[in-house]
Amino acid sequence: MKLAIIGLGKMGGNMARRLLKNGIEVVGFDFNQDAVNQISQTNGMIPASSVADAVSKLSGEPKKIVWIMLPSGEITENQIKDLVPLLDKGDIIIDGGNSNYKHSQRRGAWLAEQGIDFIDCGTSGGVWGLENGYCLMYGGTKEAADTIEPIAKALTHEDRGWAHVGPIGSGHFTKMIHNGIEYGMMQAFAEGLDLLKGKEEFNLDLAQITELWRHGSVVRSWLLDLTAEALAHDQELSSIAPYVADSGEGRWTVVEAVDQGVAAPVLTVALQARFRSQDSKGYSYKLLSLMRNAFGGHAVKTK
Amino acid sequence: MKLAIIGLGKMGGNMARRLLKNGIEVVGFDFNQDAVNQISQTNGMIPASSVADAVSKLSGEPKKIVWIMLPSGEITENQIKDLVPLLDKGDIIIDGGNSNYKHSQRRGAWLAEQGIDFIDCGTSGGVWGLENGYCLMYGGTKEAADTIEPIAKALTHEDRGWAHVGPIGSGHFTKMIHNGIEYGMMQAFAEGLDLLKGKEEFNLDLAQITELWRHGSVVRSWLLDLTAEALAHDQELSSIAPYVADSGEGRWTVVEAVDQGVAAPVLTVALQARFRSQDSKGYSYKLLSLMRNAFGGHAVKTK
Amino acid sequence: MKLAIIGLGKMGGNMARRLLKNGIEVVGFDFNQDAVNQISQTNGMIPASSVADAVSKLSGEPKKIVWIMLPSGEITENQIKDLVPLLDKGDIIIDGGNSNYKHSQRRGAWLAEQGIDFIDCGTSGGVWGLENGYCLMYGGTKEAADTIEPIAKALTHEDRGWAHVGPIGSGHFTKMIHNGIEYGMMQAFAEGLDLLKGKEEFNLDLAQITELWRHGSVVRSWLLDLTAEALAHDQELSSIAPYVADSGEGRWTVVEAVDQGVAAPVLTVALQARFRSQDSKGYSYKLLSLMRNAFGGHAVKTK
Amino acid sequence: MKLAIIGLGKMGGNMARRLLKNGIEVVGFDFNQDAVNQISQTNGMIPASSVADAVSKLSGEPKKIVWIMLPSGEITENQIKDLVPLLDKGDIIIDGGNSNYKHSQRRGAWLAEQGIDFIDCGTSGGVWGLENGYCLMYGGTKEAADTIEPIAKALTHEDRGWAHVGPIGSGHFTKMIHNGIEYGMMQAFAEGLDLLKGKEEFNLDLAQITELWRHGSVVRSWLLDLTAEALAHDQELSSIAPYVADSGEGRWTVVEAVDQGVAAPVLTVALQARFRSQDSKGYSYKLLSLMRNAFGGHAVKTK
């Protein structure tokens, strides 16, 4: 089995390594040639000097399979367009990044018109995937899904943690919801630990408590494992800024809930907590302070 | 009609003025003697040099009526206790402050044992009450409520805006819910205006829009009137700190919802938005940032 | 001044009446000819038998002005397209309905290419607009805005309650946010009144309390006026189903908050409360019940 | 090591079995004598016919240790009071139930006056604790905590999953927050799965997806393990009522957040989602429907 991977960053690079370790041939390309060289030399990846070169090094395969692992949006869009002239009917493009599922549906339909098969693959596991195996959920035709099965098996743990979940779009949809849930779980832990920390009279040791909960409690989870380990090093977090980034999938989940007309308050307020952390102006708070002053004569705190 | 008012601050002082203007005799006391002197000289209030003096100046009234207008909590609690020995059976204490209704129920029961009637009166209207009339919602026995009716009429606008809503406790309960609603309305406006401001491409004039909405729109309201007027002076709010205080009633409303087992998400998140504005540490955000780093290798923003 | 109105439903019909009453000539068309006849006979509207007929009856005007008051989405989209061949360069189409502002931006740009001016006008006031005047917030070029000013004045109360808020799109944007705030205010009242009702020991009279709050309280507002009036007739609401519809603007406001990355928790949970009311299946609740059973052996309530 | 357990229900009974299996002597009492007999005969527990009998069967121990595992509230309160006359100075009462931590603080202070040591032990693990080991977080004096350590070790998995977290009250406090987080996590999963289910065009298999996520994904957790297993049997859930019970700790967590002035939106809306599921009247929805009708003439759905 042989495939090309376009994009060898934090995710793509480790995926190439895991595939190579598990007997899959990988042709790799990235604009960062250092990444290409490093994985080639250490892990035996076939290096490519361009996308066209990568595709050409798949010639002779029954179907050429190109896995793109790039930032979602325009970069992924353009890469897919650029690939088409290099491929033959029946070849397969897999988008393993965090694309919006509606874009994947549109791309899949367009690629089908060109005779190219498309797989949208949600990929979870973060930086731990190399060691623990990734979690893969993908959409596409049955034929394409069957074709890439050996790749899925090589990327996951003991042949579990992968599935062909439905038609094109359903892979990224499932991953989007996964990330929405992730936001909710993270926020639940953050709020709970904040309340533990805030109970000053008990002077609780958050490293002790998170470690304790890992064994036998209802909230035991991988996120808790990582949190306990991090808090064991430092629980004051004095050097960390109170700022949390968010990425597309948390946002799209909330929009999906609006589209479906389904209440998803936890997923929503979890996202909005991140928005709050990013808001350095606090205009809404200023307005509230202004109103309190206007009706009640309450003092306004000034800067 | 004659009563004593204990506490002549922002609320109590203006209430005394309004009562005097409307033909009610007022004996007034405050630890701040300047407040006492000022209202006596300007508005004809009967000054008192102590609580005992104030009560003594009600002698001869069929029932002595003492209206206390003090910060809720211990100060109100102690004042009620101190009043009892000065009063006779059948006299009336009115707590016009923002006491927790459960405390009012307890105090009312205890006062009943001493033969003193108790009225818990929720008082809305802020600094505008002097001019516009207050809004009064009170709990107590029918007899006590009937007795204080002339006072209620003098404090309110054209004899409307007051009611005996139920037994002891129900006045402060109704006021608590009123304030809970107020939090929700304020937050609704703050969020909406924040989104108007955030739409930079339209460069909207928030003073124009809030003024416009006052006429014929569904959101027209007194809060909007005040907001429009304030924004007409300044809509950048650059000198105001993004900090919003909260007082007991917003909090108690949320606890009441928990006690009743009733979902009140708007009232709750409106309160919690204020908590956010008060949180200078952002520990929960730091935890989220830590977790993102732990599972995904995402960079942590440092201070 | 003369204009055509396409769409004479609950909103458009009353707007025609108000314009006619205030000296504006109105040509009216609706597929429901009864509506056309009724307004023509009673209020002196010039009846039209088709859109083309309506436009033709504007001939001779310096600029033909067509106000469409139709359901948003495809119906409005198609009407705008159909109007273009009937109009001349410099004529004006006003969309007074609840269109998504992004659609208005797109339509405005396309109409500009055809030489037609476009005004997107958010219209608030509901069924009370005929009597009280509407609230109008509109976007467009200065020239078009100036042209329609006499119409705006005739539709609003004492020449207030209208404004040209910015470029094309800004009118519907402002109306969208207005409705978002409206959702939040309504939900705040609904939650507060639910808690009053839930406090059975006080046996509160919600008609009395809402009436009371109208005078001097901080929450006084037009929504409260209407609520008090409705509750005066019936506060048990036993014949009303616990189901609340929602329309596009509440949803778009939440999506806008996501797009801006701005926390708008009150506007969001207010919308989601309606989603809950529409959800007859309760699948998420079933899942929770299932989980509680799975980890804790808690009994599952069965149907 | 020997202790008495009062209360042999779903939790207490299994805890007795696990202790016995791990070499701790247990005297057991329950008003349900069948439970007593069953565990005595099958697992070698020393049966007691009354609380007094249970305590008497601890005579000769250096310190008598009584673990009560009863419903929180009055039943636990009364049991603690009834135990005191049966114990000697230096003996230990452990409350392993879900008591409010403030009650535990009060009880601990009162017991200290009687010379009795008190341990408040939060106990997680549900019906799986017998097999997997429980998770124990307890508060108390260092001396008492040291004394019960062998019991903690016998109840937990491989000597992990237990800790003395702080003074009296801190055990139940930590468990309360644990349960708050649990509510948030459960709701996050419920919302996400609801959205997967709602995406009808993809016809997703929730059993497949939850099973898949167990391997390598960021949301892997024990709750997910149990959910996947349950959905493997049935994912339509047609026989389950959309009703979710809640218990004290979720509620107390929200009240704690209010007391601390800390925003905990996820924990709060997770609790309120359960309240919604319990609300068969929907009065707030009816009010919203009424208001929409009042201002906009929108039709009200009737029953």
C-alpha cells in the first residue's frame, strides 16, 4: 500500500511516521523541505520536491491516493483544485484536515464530476496520535472507503478507532460534533477546577484531586489524565495568559445547532467562554455599567 | 399621616422628599446628620437625633410606623432588633430595602411574636423615583397593608405602581424577581449593542439607533430611554472600566430557580456575565489553554 | 408622493393604510385580491391587478418607488428579480421585510449593476404600527434615503422612530439585532414570571404584579404593557400550548455572534429556549437518562 | 481492621462486599434485613439487628469506626445524632453519602464538641465500584484520615483513587464539584449526539460513532465507554421517557458558583436542561407565545 501525504506539519508529519512504522509506503511533500528531509531520513519516507512530483511517485499504483493534511479553508480548497489535473479517473483524494463539512460536500460533488473519488476524514488524537493511534471518522463512497481501509488500520490503535460513517461530508460532520463535545467537556472541567481553586478556606490541591479522580470516578477521561499530569507540574498557572483560542469546528457546531433548531446550550456557552477570554475591550460590560449608573446612580468604575 | 424614616441615603432621602411634597409628615434619622439637616431645612422634614428620638416623635399616632431604608443584611437585621423595645404592640416596621425574602419571612415571624406588624416592601425606581414616583410591591397582613396605603399612594405616580402582593416575604420576593428580570433585560441590550458596535463595516451610530428604537419598536422601554440618553453623550465609553457590580437580588434569583427546579438560563447567564467582568484572574481560561496545549500541542499565550 | 406596495398582509396592509391616512398615494398589489379591494375601498388605495400594473401606475413619478413587504427568502428574492425589467434606472426598490442582511447586501450590489437603487428597511411595530407608528431603520445610499424620507415620516410617530443608519445591509442588520434583543427581553420576562408563578406559597397574582411594574419600575417597557394586559384576561394560560415559534432573525443574530466571535449568551439561550419548546422528541434527555442508568444504576423513567 | 456500615443499599452493600473481599471485617446493618442476610451469607459480613447492635459488635476495637451510607438530608442527620450516645470519645463517624458540605461542616463541628471524629467522604463509582474500585475524596483531621486509610485502600483500585483532601467539609465539597463536572460532561455528550441524530441526511449510526471515539479521540472517557455500550443495544431509545432526574450536588454546585461569584455557565445550563426535562407545564413557553401574539399578532398554538 502506498499513498502521498501533502502537508507534514504537527499532524501530517506524525501520521506519515505512524504509517511508515506500520508498513505503508509514504511519499511526502511539504513546502517546508526540512520536514520532508527529516522524515525521509529518519523514517524512510519517499521525499517529493513538489505536489506533482509526489503524485508522479505514485504511478503504477492501481489507484493513486493523496492524503492532504493542510489548514482548512482556502489552502485546502486550492490544493484540491491543483491536484485534479495530476490525477486520473478513479484516484482518491482524502482531506484529513478540519474542513467544514459543507465545503467537503461541495468539493466531493465537484470531484465526482471530474471522476475523482473524495474522502472527508475527521482526524482526532492530537500530538498523541503517533504513539496512541489516531481516531478516524470518514465519509465517502463504499468503494473509496474500502480502498483506504489498510491506511486507516495502520493509523489507528489495534485496528480500532476508525470507521466509514456515511456519505461524503459525514466524516467532517462527525468530527465537528466531536470537537463541539470536546469544548463542552473542557469547559466543564475548567469551571469545576475554578470552583475548587476558589474555595480558599479548604486550600485544595488540584493536582491531588485531578489525579485522584482518574481512578474510579465518573469523570475519568483522557482530558482528565492530561490535566492531572499538567497540574502536577504547576497549578498556579501564573505564566499563562487568560486567553483561549478557538477554531472553526466549535463555531460550526453552534451554527449547526441553529440550523437544526436544536438547543445545545453547553456547547454554545463553552464556545462563548472562549470568546469572552479573547475580548480585551469589554464593551458589553461598559454598557451595563453605564446603565446601572443611569437608572440607579450606581458608581461607574473608571479606568 | 406621619411616619419615621431611618436611613436617608440615595433612596431614603428622596423618598422622604416625595412624601413631604405629597403631604405626609416625615420624621427622619440618619447617622449622617448632614442628610438629616439638609432635608429638614429644604423640605420640612422633622429631624431626629437618634432612632429613639425618631420613634418618640411619632408618639400620639394611632400606630407608629417606622420605615427603614438601610443596606440589607446585618445592618437591617440589627436595626429591626433595636427598634422592638421602642415600639408598642400594633406598631408597624416597614423594610423598604433589598432584603432577602427568606430573612423577611423570618423577621416577620419573630416580630409577630413581639406583637409588631411587619411589611416587606420592594422598592424600585432608583434615582428617578423622586420625580417619577416609585414602584412599590409589599407583603404583610391585610391590616398593616391597609394602614400604610396613604404612604404608598404618596410615593407612587398618580396612585398607581403600588400593590399589596401577598403575605410577609412576598414583597421582597417580587422585587427580587423584578431585579432578576432587570439583569436579563440589561444583558440583552448590552449584547445587542455590542454586536452593533462590532459590525465595523457598517460604522453604526449607537446613539442614533437606540434613540430610533424608542419610537414604535418592540424593545422600547425605560432602560432603552436611559441608554439612548447616555449614548448620546458618549458611545465610545473609553473612560469606563469593563467591570459590572452585582447585588444580592440577582444572585438570589438564580438560587431561587435552583430551589424551585426551574430553568432560568437568561437570568443566570446575565448574572454570570457580571461575574466574568469581575474576574481579574481568569483561572478557568488558563486551564483551558493548558488543556489545549496538553492534547493538541497548541501554543499557550503567555503573559 | 406616491409609491407602490407589493404585499398587503398583516404588515403591508396596515402600512398602506397609515401612508394613505398621512397623505401619501399608494398603489397596492397582493395575490389576495380581497386585501387589495378592501384597502382600496376603505382607505382610497389605488388598486393594481398585477405587479406590472402596479409599476405602470407609478409612471410619471420622478422616481418609481416600490416597497415590497413579503416573506423573506425565495419569495422576496424572486419578486426583486421580477421587478427589474419593469423599472428604469434610478428607480428604488425597498425591501421592508425581515430579510437576512447578507442577502440584502448581495441584492443591493446586483441591483446597483442594473442601475436600480435599493433600500433595506427593518420595520418594527407589529400589529400596533398602524395606530402607534412603525419603527424604521434603513440602509442605502444617501440619495435614495433622502428620496424616501417623506414615506418614512408618514409611517412613523410624530416624525421620530426612523433613521437612515448606514449603507445597504445595515437596515436589516440593525433590525436583526433589534429582534435578538427582543428575544432576550421576552425570555427574561418569561423566566421571571415563571418563578413568580412557581412560588406557590405566596399565591401571587401575576396580572396585579405586571400591572404594578408598569409604573415606576426599572423593567417598565412596551412588552410589559402588553403582557400585563394579556394576563389581566387570563393568567393560567391553560389553553395555550407550550410551544414558541422562532423566525430567522433570532437565529441569524446567534450566527452573527459566532461570526464576530462575540459572546451573546442571553440572546443565544433565549433562542434555544424556543428550540426546546419545539422539541417533541427529547432525544438528548433520553440520552442523559440512559447515561445515569449506565453508571449509577438510576432508574430510567419509561413512557 | 473492622468497621460498621449503616445502610446496605446499592452503594453501601457493594462497598461492604468489596471491603470483605479485601480482608476488612464488616458489621452491617440496614432496615432491610434481607440485604443484611444476603451479604452476611454470601460474603461473610457480621450481621447486626440494629444500629446499637452494630456498634456493640465493634467493642474491643481501638477506635470504633461507623460508616454511614444513607440518603442525604434528614435521614443522615438523624442517624448521626442517634449514633453519638453509642460511641466513645475518639471514635469515628464517616458519612460516605452525598451530603451538602456545609451540613458536613456543621456536623463535624458539633461532633468534635462531643469528642467524636468525623470524616466526610465523597464516594464516586456508582454500581461499578464493586468491581472497579471506588473513588474516595475525604475531609477530616489528619489523625482520623490516617486511621481510615486501610479502609480507603480496600475500597479503591490498586491503592489509588483515594485522598485526604483537606479539613472537614472538603470531601463532600470536592465530590459536589465532581458531580457538577459530571453534569457538564453528560450534557456535552447528550447535545453532541442529539445533533448527530438530527442530521438525518447522513443517517449516522450513533453506536458506531461512540464506539469509534473510544479509541484515540480527545473525548474518550468512561462516560463514553458506557454510552457506547448502551447505544450498541438500542439507539432509538423509544421506550425511555424524556425525563432526567437531578440530585442535590448538581444544584449545590450552581449555588456555590453564585456564592463565590464565579461564572460556571456550562455547569448551570447542564442542570437547567434537566429542569426543562422535568417541566411538564411549560408556563414560560406559554408566556412567550402569549407575548408574540400580543405584539405581533402571531398565532398561538393551542392545546
